[in-house]
Amino acid sequence: MPKARTSSVIADLVTANRILAHQGVLDGYGHISARCEDDPNRYYIGDASPPGNVRTKNVFRWDLNNDPAGHRHRTYGERFIHGQIYQARPDVHAVVHCHAPELVMFGASGIPLRPIYHMAGFQGEDPLPVFEIRDLFGPETDMLIRSNEQGAALARTLGDRAAVLMRGHGATIVARSVKQAVLFAVYAVINARILGQALMAGGSPVFINAAEGRGTAKVLADGERGWQYLARIATQGT
């Protein structure tokens, strides 16, 4: 059996797919990847299977130009998001791309998305950036990231932030590990949901400040407790 098949990163990636599907963060077209533990110029991602169905046998390596690394298996059409972010951000070791409605709402409404929920303090005090593909590639461009050029443009909009909204499309979330990326993605969706509810109720939200955000970031540094909880409820009975 190839060494990669027993990788702890692949094992975490399989569990992450199941958690994010169970939590409703990933639909049938969302995806999560992880930088390879033994080669920073490669990343692991599933073979375009629905996230809840991804298992070890479905995970393969790709290089940072988003070409297959020694295999002929397919992956998600928007793989360009992943390789280009890994190129731009050496600190990033996991990337989530999702279409969660709660995040789409803020990416398309013009309402800034800031952390109202302490567990989303990792996002930073300033509103999340919004990627508008039409501004860079013309009004007839569809919303999917279909090239390295488009993936690089998304990475530039992300900058040094933990997440970027994509107008009418969803969001991309990055972290230092698979476990942390899962928690960031879950809490990002919950935060957007709470903020949307507060705004619909006519409230005046009080947002998390930078100091509070740093405190939460420390809690989520390894994410082990939250990961164990989410993994258990996503995989129970299997």
C-alpha cells in the first residue's frame, strides 16, 4: 500500500469531508483540501466525489499548478482555488470552499460580514473581503474559478485573512490545519447566520473586537476538542 494511503492528513481530510457535509457547510459541490505533510508543493483533495462520500481511496495528490501528481484521477473543477492559495500563503495547510447560503447572503448583499459570535473572532475585526470575479474577468464570466489566473486573483483578494466571500457563490476559508479549517468553516457559517438573524430582527449588532478575536484564535489553535465532538456526531453509527 502506498505511504500516502496511511497518511494522518488524509485520514483527517476524510473525516473533515464528513463533518462539513454533516454540518451543512459543504453541499454536493463544495470541497476541502490539505497541503501534503511531506511535500509543501503538493496538496491532497478528493476525486470530485460528494463530500460526504469521500474516503481514503478517493483522495489524491495535486501540485500547486493544479495538475495531477502522478495519477489520472479527476477532482473538483474549482481545484484552482486550492493550488493558488497554497502558492500565495505558505502558512496555509488547509482550504475549504463552500456554498453555504448564510455566507452567500453577505457576499451578495453589500452588508459587511464581521464577527458577532465569539467563536468567529478568528475572522478579524474588519469585514471579510468580497471577491467579485466580474470586476477582473468581465461581465460574462461565470462565477466558477476555472483557471490558475482566476485562482490567483481570489488568493490576492483573500490576502492574509482567514476567509474571503465570493459574490453570489459562497466563500473560501483557510487555516493552518485540517482540524482548524473545519472549525473555522463551521463557525463562519454560524456567525453569518446569527448576524443575519440579528439584522432581520432590527437589532444593532455589537461586534467582536480584535482582542476578543485573538483570544478565540488561541482556543482554536489546535481545535482538538471541537474536532472530536464534530467527528463523533458526523461518524456515529459507522
